[in-house]
Amino acid sequence: MLFNSLAFAVFLPCVFFLYWALPEKYRGALLLIASYYFYMSWNVKYVVLILFTTIVSYVCALCMEKYPARKKPFLWGALVSCLGILFLFKYFNFFMDTLARAAQVVALPVHKVTLALMLPVGISFYTFQTLSYVIDVYRGDVRAERNFFTYAAFISFFPQLVAGPIERTGNLLPQIKEKHVFDSQKAVYGLKLMAWGFLKKLVIADNLAVYVDQIFGDVHYYSGFSMLLAALFFTIQIYCDFSGYSDIAIGTAKLFGINLMRNFNSPYFATSVRDFWSRWHISLSTWFRDYVYIPLGGNRKGRVRTILNQLVTMLVSGLWHGAAFTYVVWGGIHGILQALENVLPFCRRHNRLSREGKERCGERVLSRVLTFTVVMLAWVFFRADSLRDACYVLVHMWDGISRPVLYLAQGFADLELQTVDACLTVLLPLTLLWLYDYKALTCDPIDAISRLRPAVRWGIYYAFIFLVLMLASFNAQEFVYFQF
């Protein structure tokens, strides 16, 4: 069931009104039932996987508390079971294919075994949520949850089940358990945040996806500015698609009195790659920081070890996104860029001035432009179907740039972008996005608009509705991160 579907438009109001109409003691059960129904709407069979993962992590966490002297085997039991399912469904074929190719290099006969398994939606997200739970219990940071149904609702909470944010036990689980009183202001704010998320998805991401898919679907047919535009458009598309999902998820949770963590914080205004990762997919980047980077030693064991830890963490992050070398290379690029920021003198100076708030305005603008550019070029590996295609795009996007007028004209012609279309479907929404994210650097734009005079505030609301109705794509396209 997609957020941008008619089914969800019926499902959500029904669950919302039932939730607040029922007595408090039945609301948790309703959330659990609604969440499992939401998940089963994709494929009924794969509900077995999330149920198995939930049961294993629940039992292992209880056993770790009951038998503290022998808690490590239970931790490993949970890790192996949960990661084993993730490996089987997401990485087994990739591993076997890589093994077969390596064997061919050394002339070893290997029969490649593949499994015809569909990737269960959201498996990477709920697996990481269960792993953080059992690790936190092992560390003694949280107590194991006794009520299985409460814990199951925590793992399967439908707004963030299939694409995050990846919630921490200490934030979401207590909110699942506590008594909620309807807060109209929180609910209204949630609806406004959802509306903004739908605009990013339907008006910006889905419209840009048409051009992105056209170019990356047949990269060898194009060259020059059209490829550069495709890279730029995908950079915006994936941000609006994923942050749009997060906004809808966070807004939906607020309708039930639950606060999910912020997942994006104006990432394309980052002044360094490290700063980018503190603003992009925050729930995942902090997960890798707490459960991979810091356990590896973090920055406590010298500069060389810090760089190695950064590289390993980002390579694993790339692999988490998908079972292909394109994602691994994408993660490796971000790891190398962060390592360079730790080594190069001018980068270290910039990072220090940025932390101290002493950098000049011109330096800040330049660092944002450079960071955006390298992030955009790295996204090419993320989007391309193969490493060969990614390299082809990066090499040939500059073809003809020595003749700027023809370079630009040919690119617009390849994408069939007319002046009016470009202004309405591209420039206007992107300008709105830029203004919103720039404002978000210093305050909450939704809250700021809510405090304006009624005439101005409602003028903005009506303009917003008109823009969505005029430009939105209502084809119910899947969110990009559903494939991860």
C-alpha cells in the first residue's frame, strides 16, 4: 500500500478515527493489526519474515536479561538469525554471482546458484530496527520489553515500517506504550507536514523521474548536457522522493500522538561531505555511527584508523542500499571524500571554522556548491544500472561543453524540455524547495507559516493546493527507497 495511493487515502482515515474512538487499552492492538494489514497489502507471504524476526529478537532480548552471564550467545543468535534472512533475500544472488565471476578469473569451474526470491519491502529497515533493539538490550541501554504485542507494534509501526525513519528503542517504544490524549495542534501540524511531503513526491520527484528514467534507461543514446541534467534531476528526485516519504511518515505518526525522529535536515546546504551525512537519512547515518563506526574504534585510535573506520562504514552503508557494486562504489566514494576532508589542510581548516561559526559568507557558499557538486556526481553510481554505465555518463556528460550554446540547446532538445514546461514543472517547484530548505536552516518553515497573518497564511495554503493540483503526477509511482 503506497502512501500516494487511493487505498492509503481510505486506510489512514479509518485507522485514525478508530484509534481515537476506541478505549485506551485497545489502541495498541489496533495499531498492531493496522500495521500488519498495511504490510500484508504488498505480499501476504512475507509477513512471516517480519513475524519471525520479531519473535527471535524478542525472545533473545528476554533471555539476555534473564541469563546475563550467558547473554553473548543470545545476542549472536539474534544477529545471525535477522541478518541471515536479510542476506538470503537481498544478498545471496549477488554473493553467488560475485563468487562465480571471481572463480572465472582464476579458471575455476563454479556452478552459479541463484534463488528466485522477491525482495520483501522494508526488510532492510525493520531488520536494522530489531538489531538496534537487541544490541541496546545487550549493552544495558534499555530494558527488554515484556509485552510481545507492544514490541511487535514497535517493530511494525506502519508509518515508518517500509522506509524509515529507522527508530531507536528509547524513542518509539515508550510512545507505543504510553497513554495518548488527542492533540489537535499536533495533528494539524502532521497534516501540513504530510502535505509538504506529498508535494515533494508528486510534484517534484515523480515529474523529474520521467527525465531521469529516459536518460539512464539508455545512456549510450545520449551525451552532453542532457546527461548532466539527468544527474542533477536525479539528485533532486531522490531527495524529494525519500524526504517526502519521511515527511509523510512523520506527519502520519503525529496523527496518533507519536513523534518520530527527523530524518533530513536541508542536506544539500551541507558545507562538507561529513556535514552532508549529518543531514541526509539521519536515522541511518546515526545507526551506522553507533553500531558500526564507534564499535570499530571511531576516531579514538589515530588518524589512519579513523580513515579506515570511515571507509569501512561507508562501504557497508553502500552495500546496505543495494546488492550491486554500483552501491558499493557510491559508498566508497563518500568514504574517500570524508577521509580527504580529515587529511587535506584546507578542508581541516574549513571544518574547524565551520564548527566555530567563523567561516566567511563567500567560503560558506563555495563549500556548499562544491559539496553539492561532488554529491551529485557520486549519485550517478547510485542511479546507473552498472559501473560501465556510470562511467559512461560521467565521461560523456561534458561532450560539447566547449560550445556552450549548442551544448545547452542539444540537452534541452534531448529531454524535450520546452521553456514553459521547464518553468512550470522544474523551476517553480525547485525554487519552492530551495526556499523551504534554506528557511529550515534557521527555523521550522511550517511553524513559521502558521504564525503569519490569516490572509497571508491562507493565501499560501491556497497557492500550495493549486500548485499540487496543477502539477502533481497521480500515477502512484513507488518510492525509490522501497527497493532497499
